[in-house]
Amino acid sequence: YRNGKMKPARFQKIQELGLTEMLESSFDSCYRYAVEFYEKNHHLRVPCSFVCEDGYKLGIWLRELRYKYHKNWLSQEKIDKLNAIGMIWNMMEYRWLEAYEDCRTYYEEHGNLDFSYSYRGKSEMPLKNWLRNCQKEYQEGTLSPEHTDQLNEIHAFENMPIFQKKENISENQTIETDIVILYVKEFLQKQI
């Protein structure tokens, strides 16, 4: 149970035997590691590979809790305790919002999103690559409406590159190429 690998049927059997206090104390001891991390770092952005000084694998424990949360296997009491120390239940969405906030801050300061490929904001994410991925998802129609609205607020789709697929003639199949940037080629051709 401590590692989050107990099957629900086994957990139910332990509950039937009245041994859940043993499991609760296990949660509480693991929770103390999370509290210590939070007090030291002021966040719970714990990589899965993070191991405490005494060898406890806090990153794995938090990953397992996220899994259980999404499967509705956590009690409300545990959820409330974890929320009190800033538990991040959806790391992908959290990282997306971090990168978006970096882009929004840059846009507010500079009036554009013309940062270099090496530029990183507070999120430490390479923002140019992140923005290109968002633009590609937008063109493919896979970017969520909420994310689309947020990126529209900072004009992220103006002067964006055009992402194309290239035909591989030798293998007679379509392969995706690296980003093909044609910024305003069509516009310039119309001007000539």
C-alpha cells in the first residue's frame, strides 16, 4: 500500500478485517515527507525520480496518489490533506499553465512573443518550443478551446509558422518533418 501498488480488492479485504488504521498510519508517514518537501520548497512539483535523503521515493508516491485520485480511489480526507499543502493533481495541465503564464508575462512586457529558442521563463521550459507545439496543435485542431482562448489573448497565432507534412518519395509514405517555417511567405507573394 505504501508504494501505491495494492489492488482495490486487497484493500477492501484489509478494510473488512479492520486493519485500515495500519494503512492510515502508512499514509500519514508518507504524507509527512510531502509536508517536509512543501515546507522546504513551497511547492509540490516533485519529479517522479525524486528520492528523499533517507531513500524514500516521494516522487513515486505522489505519482501514485495522482493516479488514485483520477480513479476516485482516495478518501476526501486524504484529498483535503494533500490540497492543504498544494498538491498538483494534473501535472500536464499545471506545466501548460506555467508556460502560458511565462508567455503572457513576456507578451505584457514586450508586446510580442518573439523570444529566442533559448529563452526560458520562471517555468524553466523552453518557451519557443512550447509555443510552436501549441501552434501546431491549433492548426491540427487538437488544441482545447480553453487553451485556444488563452493563447488568443496574447496573440499567439499571429505570424505563426505553417506546419506541413512532407512526402518521402523513396519510401512512398508520408512522414512528419521538423517544423517548416513559412511565416508570411504567402502574404509576401501576394505583395509582389
